[in-house]
Amino acid sequence: LPSKHAEVNGYFRLAEGFMAAATVNDHSMEIEVRRALSAGYYALLHVSNAWLAMRNVPLSRRGHHTALRDEIMKRRTPEAAAALERFFLIRKDADYRPGMFRSKPYFSDIVKFRLRAMDMLEEMRVEFEQYASDVRKQLAAGSI
Amino acid sequence: MTITMIEEKVRNAIINMLQSRKLTPFWVSRSSQFLDVGGGVFVELVVNEGSKLQEFEEVVAAVKAECKGLEIESIVRAVWVVESVRYIGLASNLGLASNHGIPLSADTLADTFEAILNSGSRKTGVRIDVTWDAFERLKEELRRESRAISDANLVEITKEKVNDFLVLQLSLGGTSYWDPLRYRDRVLNGPTMAYVALHSAAYRQLESAINYTLDQSEDNVLLPDLLRTLSNAAVSIHNAEDALQFLPAEAFGGAYMGGEVLENASGAYQKLSRDEKVLIKTHFQSRVEELEQLQPAIVATFPKAFRN
């Protein structure tokens, strides 16, 4: 089994990598926007997983999207869990629903899709930082 | 539209609980959704009173607990409208640069505006940083329209654009909605300003109403409404200018339009410039052509509405 430090560090490294990849620019096309939204959610999933691992929550209670959200609801706030659920649904739309772009609310308007995606990624970063600041502090202090 | 048993079960459980807790007056039923997503149900509850959000969330949590074993994915959101926008001044943190550790530039320096949004009796303030790059884009647009630019009118015009930007943000539903209670800070940058300034708010509202009404999703009730009305009035959908006046009022309110200011197609159409009128008719016609190509069954059901 990996040490707690190695596990937290491993998930956190993944989280930061996904967050760095979650970008949309003025020229991004539909698939690039979808990929960024998906990466943004996974960044959030991994950082919250690292945060829970740091608090000794067993993998069985954080190894699945739903179980992890339940733990976040108990250990942070219902609002934080609701935000995770919303970003999970965005990621599902981005990965699996062809109509996400062609139908409501974007109706194939790529500029609108990009602009709203940039804001949604910023919202994901706001959530991300709430976990990441704790994890960074603990890793830097060597207290894990 | 086929309603599956699990959709029905979740819908009934939620409606019963809303009734027992006297929450139905605050529920925007026509903008809410219950969708079978293959073994689970996606629920979107839209609320017209922000102070009741938590009670709606509690209803969804209770139904999730009651329907154990059934995966229910949910979004509970309020409809917000823009009440006011005011100019604050140079962004206190010198714009966005200090947040991201990047060099100061027109992309990152900003001026701050504050807006008050309301959802029924609940109000919330949001901060909008308008980057200097966005001001430059706006000035370009004003010069293109040969409009005078002074410091005073630039602030006033920017307030209008901030309002339009917020209306656009608040108009998106489903998973794309913006929760201004949790995410209070927005940035209006150059590319966004270019998009917002390109058309008037009235144009955006009419464009959005057309898109929602002519949407080909199975659960779109606005489309048969429009086609029935056109048939009864003996107006062809190919006569764009006349047909536009029959867009359903529902497409101009509630979750379709976050910061609604116009109530119907006629009001919105009258506010368009001459160029925008041409553009909106072209947009309508292209959506109708798409409908004819992809949905022959609908055309066959409403032959009068589609006659040339």
C-alpha cells in the first residue's frame, strides 16, 4: 500500500495537471471546449480525493463519484457537494451528450459556448482552490 | 414525448412534497425538467424566489433519500434578474493580474462595476471586472457606429453592456447555469465585450426565443404551440416578419431569459435596428430550413404552417 503522503501527493499532482490542462481560448473549437470542461471536473475530483485521503477517509468511501460527494457533504458543506455534483453533470454532458452544443442553451453558437465554458472553468478553479490550499499547506509542512 | 415510469415516480414524489410544504407557488414548472437518463433521473428544479432555494434543495434531498437505489442527479436553481448596475472604480487589486501572477496589461487591468440581482425577495450583489481591453473593444464598436465617446458616456454605455452581459449569463439553464450566490465575481474581457456589443439585448432575446421555440428536442412544447398558432392564424412560417410575432410568450420569460426586460416578440422586434431586423429574419429562416430538413414528420403534422 502507498504511504498516506504518497497517495495524497499522487492525487494532488494529477489534480494540478488536469487543472492546468483545463483551458479554453478564443479559438477553441467544440471538442476542445468539451475536453477542457471534462479535465476541469477531473481536477476537482482528484483534489477532493486528495483532501479526503489527507483526513484518513478510506478509499471505499471516496472511490466513486457519488460516494466521494457524500463524504464532501459530511466533511465540508452541502453547497460544496452540490457544486461537485453540478460539475460532474457538466462533465457528463461534455463527454457524452452530443446535444450539449447543438441544442439548448448554446444552439451551435461557438462563441457563447466558449465564453460560458471559460466562466465555468473559473468556477471550478474557485472550488479547486478551497481544497488545494489545505493540501498544499499540509504537504509543505510535511505533516502527512 | 414519452414519460418513463421512473421519471413519473420522481416527478410525483417531488410534486407531492412541494405541495405538502406549500412551495408550488415558487416553482417554475415549465422550465423545470425530469429526464430519464438511462437507469437514473436528471432533475432540474427552477425556483422564482431565491429565499426558497434551500427549501427546494431539502425537498430534492428528501426525495433522493426516499428513492434509495435510484440514481437521481439534480440541479436546483433560481431565476435572477438584474436590478441595477453601478460603477465602482479602478479594480482594488489592480485587476486580475495579482490573482494570477501574470504581468499587468490591458487584458488584466480592470475597472470594477457592481450589480444587484434579485430573485423574488432575495437580493445579491455581484462584482464585474471590466478589463481595459474590453473598454478598447467597446470604443472600437462605438467608433464603428460613429457614436461620440467621452469619459462620462463611456461609463454609462459600459453599464448597459455589463447589464447585457449579466442577462446573457443568467439566461443559461441546465448544467450551464450561473449561481451568483456562490460565484460572485465575473470578468468582462475583450472577447466577451466584442460578443456582447455586437448585438442589442433585444436582438439576443429574440434570437434566444427563436432558438428555444424551434429547438428540435423531443421535450420542446413551444414548437407545437407556435405551429398550431400559425396554422390557426393562417400565417406561413416562411413569412418571417409575421411569423416572428407569434413566438410564444413563454419563450420570453422564466428560465429562458434570465434578466427578462421584454415580454413578447413584437416588443423585442420593434427595438431592433434596421440591420438587426434583417439579421434576425435570416436567423429565423435558417432555423426553419433546418427544421424542414431534419423533422419532416413535424412539417407533415402542420402543413398549413409550412405552406409557401
